[in-house]
Amino acid sequence: MNISVVIPCYNESEKIVDLIELIHSLTVLSEQYNLHLDFILVENGCTDDTFDKFEIEALTHLSCCQIQTLHISQNIGYGYGVKSGLMKVRDRNVCILPADGKYGSKDIIDSIALFSSTGSQGILVKGMRTGRNDPLIIRILSFIYTQVVNLFTGMRMRDVNGLPKIFFNGFSPNEIDLMSNSACFDATLLFLWFRKGGCTTEFPVKFTQNLEGQASWSGKRTVTTIKMFQELVRATLRIRKRL
């Protein structure tokens, strides 16, 4: 099975080595499962030297990998970057991955293999984060967010933002446009899939994060959270109106 792996990148200069190692490891592991992976890195309006470093490292370490880059001039949001990648790989099997190396290659390949084994274009396989060591306040917020998404959409997800997400990208350009440009993208993708009658399977993946200090609540985080929930309401209403 052929899978296009979409990886949105925004100012990931310090994580380039980890990203290179992940892509190389996925390519090697994929051969054991009779999978063929090609990678699309979305430069999501980076303001640092993420892609300069990547191109230098890739020449040495990723000669055996099929990699394309998609450059976006301005960072509009996480969702916009992923949507741009989805537009490039319409009518193909696709896997959405983060660029920050928080998921292990073996878990990612196992989830892709599960998708491959279903043999159905109506199944979306997604990660469900386990073994989380990110700050408690982040885990609480993630739990609340998932419950709110379930309440608004009628879905029964255990981890809305868990990655990877693997599916057949049969979405039309208009449908892709309905998805959020912001951090609510994952919720709107799942809701759109749900509204179109697709099934979703959650697959446990280990999630780790290199912690630097302790996260704390702040006025800025409060404003960001309020805006996120406002966008969630707008996006789900937009999808309900269209489908």
C-alpha cells in the first residue's frame, strides 16, 4: 500500500535531527510491512532556518526517501498547513504526523499497518496517546477539550488530537476548506469524516515530550483556550450547515 505522509513544520529547527531520524526509521520499517511511504513536509510559514537545516541533513541521511516540500509564505495556523498538504494528496491514502518527534516510529508504522489491514476507504485510524509525561494542566485541558468536542459533535473520541491520523483522502477541495485553519483542525477533520459516514478506530501510541521547566496557567493561555473553543463552535456549525 502507498501512503503519503504529511508533516506540517513550524519553526522546528531544534528538532531537525529527530525529524530526520523519524523519517529514515519509518522508511526502513515500512519495507517490513510491504508499505511504500512518501513524505510531504509543509513549511508552514517558518520564520527560522528549519528547512535550510533539513535540506542539508536530508542530503546526507535521507537519499533513499521520497520527500517533497510545500512552502507556505505566512503562518496562518496549524490547520492551514495540514489542509495545504491534504490538497496536494487528494484521492490518496494519507498519514498526518507532527514534526516534533513525540511519537515513536514503531507505533506509527503499526497504526499504518492496521489501516492497511482494513482494506477499506471508509476507515480512519488515529492515535490515542498513552504514557503521557506532559504537564498535568495540559493533560487536563486535553481531556476537557475531547469531552467538549464529543458533546458538540456526537462523536465518541477518547483523544481528539492524538496522532497519527491515517485515512483515504477523498475529501473534495470544498470539504477540506470547511476544516479549521487553527488548532481545532483535528476535531473538524474527525467531525467531517463522521458526518460523511466514515468509521474511526483509535490505536494506542506512546506519547513522550522533552520537558523544559513546568507549564503554568496564564492570562495568555486563557485567551488562547477561549478562542479555540469559539473556533470549534463556528467550525462545527459550518460543517453541520454544509453536510
